[in-house]
Amino acid sequence: MTRLTILMTSAAFALSGCLLALPPKGVSAEQIAAYDEAVASIGCDMIGESDYLPVELQTGLTREQVIQVTEYKLAREEAVTLPEGGVRLTTGVCAV
């Protein structure tokens, strides 16, 4: 019984990790690619309003969608949080 519980718990954690890495609902692969390009165009860091607004304008995404894509990138380890706050994209042109 204990072995089954451990196995089921492990499976649940694995599934939850997969679910976190799903693209945001209503955001296409093309929009995610546009997000990557837009974030790269502002220097790869998204810290404040002056960073989010150009990404929204370039991608056509809402603020909520930009935040969701950012969370998606963090979950996929394609971005990292910055010590001063904000996020840095770490893929494509922004790869270190």
C-alpha cells in the first residue's frame, strides 16, 4: 500500500509539472514566438511598465497574457527571475 501511495504521489508531481509547462490558454505558438522577439528587442529583461508595454504592443497580447507567457517561460526554465525583481528571458537571442 505504501509503495502504491509513493508511486501515485510521484505521478501527481510529474503531472503537475507538465501542466505548469503548458502554454497559456488562448495564446498561440506564433504569439509565444512574437513574445520572444519582443522581449529580445527590449534587452531580454522585463522589470517594469516600460518593459511590459512594448511587449504588449509588439505582440498584440494583453498584460495578463504577457504575464502568463512569462510564467510559462519560467516554468519551462526559459527565463529566470532577477534579484532586483522582474524576469530575464534565457533562450534564443537572450541566451547567455
